Amino acid sequence: MNNRIKVLPDSVANQIAAGEVVQRPASVVKELLENAVDAGATEITLNVKDAGRSLIQVMDNGDGMSEIDARLCMERHATSKIKDVNDIFRISTMGFRGEALASITAVSQSEIKTKTDEDELAIVIKMSGNEVQSQESETGNKGTRISVKNLFFNVPARRNFLKSNNVEYRHILESFQQISLTRPDVAFRMFNNDKEVYRLDKSNLRQRIIQLFGKRFNERLVPIKESLDLVEISGFVGKPDFATAKRGEQFFFVNDRYIRSPYFHHAVMQAYEDLLPGDSYPQYFIYLKVDPAQLDVNIHPTKTEVKFVEEKSIYAVLRTTIRQSLGKFNIAPTLDFERETAFDSPTFDKKRSISIPQITVDKKYNPFKTDTVLVQKSPRSNENLRYAQSLYEHASPEEKKEASLELPDEDNGRPGSKIIQLHNKFILTHLKTGFMVIDQHRAHQRILYDSFVDSNQEQPSQQLLFPTLIELSRADFDLVKEQIEELKSLGFSVEIFGKDSISVNGIPVGCAENEIEPVFMSIIEVLKSEGKKKKNIRDRLAMQLAGNLAIPAGRTLEEKEMVDLVDRLFACEMPFSLPSGKPIVITLPLDDLNKRFQY
Ligand code: ADP
Ligand code: MG
């Protein structure tokens, strides 16, 4: 019998391996840029021609390679990043496999020029596939330049598989963006057919994002930060009202490498729940740091998919961190004359059946007059303002001018000073760079809602001299019986009275006595519609009650009342919208006013 097993020649083996690593020009760009960064370069230039078909060249001022290393680096499994068996661990954590250069050179005509600090001259090696064509010495600076010409010249099947230049070029841009976002402290330049596309100076992350995607990003970015043993999270997310109809700038990095993660994407989208209009996509630039032992990078040949051991916990942390940042920082919609949708509220969950009668409470009731429980100075208020301001701390003075929301100077006091009521419905107050309009009813509703759902806060209950008896249908009676504790937590003290009646002995502060029955009935409506979804019940009850008790539209407010309201609103974690996503605050930046007046 003939031997049928043949050992493939190295050149063929390399071509096969190349198929894994080098799928298209953009993969070459990624590997070469990564190597340049790994070599400690502070300036890196990328040149592409014909969407990378005829040339991909990366030039860096990193450490360079010795002659021996330069010859070796194109061999498979040649890597300087793993020195002994102990380092093998790093293979799976950082993805160093010594495969990229071997794979790239196997399917192209390449040239490496490289020089270390110690060497006098640079080495230049020319290759065609795996064949070394020539090796020379030349003068040159410290660093490495790798030129990859005629990609897939010897693998026509792959070459034919490439998409249009436009598509391939877009992938190259993405690779460039991904790598340059991992290292804002490194200067990057990119040329396409000799035309400069990007010139990214050494800078910080915010500036890098702006350099890549445009100045308009400055006002869009909300910083995120969390530091736990499990994971460290940093970076920026886009304000909800800048979400775009097309899926745009969305980036995850783990330990400074770009990854794709549909799972974590889902966590981000959860954080934006109720804040995004319709089918729109927020921007995000999220950096995760985890113990490398918690990762397995090698599940994907190009290493963009990563498996996390503690995936579920990280999901939860990520979601909460983003949600909180969106609340703390200004996510108020800005009044934008160029967008007709400026006043559109984010979509409401239409599946929710809401059949609750709206009840207007005693119009003469004034929450500020007698009640000292509700009007409490909040330490968080100032903190919130400071948060909002810190948004711009990283910004240069020039950027600061562009920022859409800045709060008034110290000497102008809080944003509550210089305050006007419009149509007994809206509160108008100035910002350092514009003004904001606050819906008085929703503002108060947000404040009350937060205090109702705050489990640390015992709800004050106003005891009634004469308990109110309410007769209920059998079904309603059962519902109430079941939820007596929930009701108590909202400030209703309720007792069973006979077979089908309840006695209301205490009511939430702010509820007028003559409104007890209608308010209570509206609460029962919520119990009816949400009764089975135990999880939501508290939130829905709180929302309903807050809606009932909040200052209605149509009430005239005194200046002091407005100041208090604004103050307490900004003490809330999410002052800019209701849980339903409906806006509470709309800002109008001075810049937009100027534009409007054609300054
Ligand atoms: P890996 O990055 O996984 O080590 P590569 O095939 O990408 O494998 O690179 C092989 C080796 O070549 C690297 O470990 C490094 O020693 C060397 N090398 C590649 N590119 C550069 C560069 N731009 N500057 C200095 N050394 C480089
Ligand atoms: Mg590499």
C-alpha cells in the first residue's frame, strides 16, 4: 500500500495558516499596527493604496529588530513576546502567537526595513511569498517599516474573494480606528493613495475620539468609570439624544485590544432602555480591564472574540455603570432647531396597557408651604452639578466653549437663580452657555418617584383623624389585601375592615384628604394591570402616586418654590427624564441661539 500521508511543504502550510489570520487587507493593517504599538512606537504611519490591494505599509519609531530577529520574524511561531514556558500563558491572554508576520509574508510580496538603537545600519529584507529575495543594509532611523505589496498575489482564490475597494477600504478604516483608540498616547497618521486621511496627535481619549469622529462628539460623550476586582470599566458613552439610525461608533476594548461582543453590546443597550428613540444606536467607547486569567482570547483566529469567565457579572456591572453615568451626567435633550424631532419624546413602551384615570389633586395644595419633610436640602444636588461640570474638566478651554451645557458661575448661584415660570407649566432658567426649560409637573413627579422607590427611606405617612372607609369589589379587595405591605411602603396605612372594605388610616404626605378615594382607586388600577408582574409593581405604584401628587401644570409657583424644585430635581440621580423616557428638562445651548440669530 502506498503511503498517502504527505507532509505539506512549509510554504503551503503557511498559506493555509494565512487564511486564518489574513482574511482581507484590513487584517494586515490590524496586525502590522498592533506590532508597531507592541514595539513601543510613539509615532506610527499607515499608507494604503488601492484599498490595500497594491500596498499596505506601516512605519514606526519603535524598538526595531536585530538582523537575526528580522530574518526570524517571518517564520511561523516566531515571537519575541514569549520567552519561556511560563510565558505560554500570555499566548492565550494577549494573543501573541507569532503567526501574523509569517502569514502575511506568505501571501504577499513584502519588504521589511528595520533598525535598532544599537545597530549602525538598517536591514532591508525583500521577500516574495516565503522566499527571501534579497537582504541589504541601508541607512535609516530606529524603527521598523513593513511594506506589504500585492496581497494574495499567489492565492488568486482569495484575491477574487475580496469585496469592492469601497468595502475593503471601510474595513481598513475600522482597523485603524480600533487600534488608534487603544492608544491615544501614540501619534497615528494614515494616508490613502498618498492623501492624508487622519493625523492623530498624541493626546487623551476624549481628544482622540474627537480627532477620529469629529468635533460634534465633544458634547455627546458621557464618561463612565467603575473599578472593581472583577473588572475595571472606563471610557465614554454617547448621550441618548445623539443616537443615530445607523449603527455607528461602537467599540469595546479588553486589556487594550479591540473586541467584538454581542453579549456586552446587549448590556449597553439595556442601560439605554427607555432613553433611546425608536430604532437608534448609541455611540460607545468602552474599555474593560480584567485579570488575563479570566480571558481566553484564542477562540477566534483574529482574536476579536473573547471568552470571559465571569461574563454574567461583568454584564451586570457594565449595565449599571452606564445607566448611572447617563443619569448623573447631563442627558437632557437639547433643543435643536435643525432637527425637527427635538421635542419628540423617546418612545414609550406601547405594550403597556395604561388605563389609569388621571386624577388631579387639590389645586390649592402647596407642597412647599407646610411640609418640611419634602423640602429637604439635598447634598446630592451640588454633587450633581459638579458632576455635570466635571464633564468638561478634561476639555481644553476651546472645547469648553463648545460644550452644550455648562452650569452658571458660582456667583450666579444655582441654576435655580434667575428663574421664570412660563404658562404656569414650565420653568425657565439660564445656564452659563444657554438656558433650560423644565416641566414643573414632571420634575416634581421625578422627585416624588425617587423618594417612593428609595428603599432606605421610610415614607412619611399622614395619620388621619377620621379614617376613610372604602368599599371594594371582591377582586379589588383581594388585590389590596395582597399588597398591604407595598402600600404601606408608599405611605398608605391600610387595614382590612370587614369582608369587602378597607380602612385607610394614613395617607402619603402631600395627598389631600378629599382626594384619598380617587388616588386610592388609581392605585388599584395599577395593581390590576401589573398585578402579576410582581417585579414592576413597586415602580408602577410609585410612578402612579408620584403622578397624582406632583404639582400639576397650571399651578402658579413662587420663585422660591421654583428654586427648591430645581434644586431637588438635580439631586435626583436621573433628573433629565422620567423612567418612561419622557423628558423633564430641555436645554438650549447658546451656540444654537447664536446660530439661529445668524451671528
Ligand atoms: P506576535 O506579535 O504574536 O509576536 P508577529 O508575527 O505579529 O507575532 O510578530 C513576530 C515578531 O516580530 C514579534 O514578536 C516581534 O518580535 C517582531 N516584530 C514584528 N513587528 C515588529 C515591529 N514593528 N517592530 C519590532 N519588532 C517587530
Ligand atoms: Mg503581532
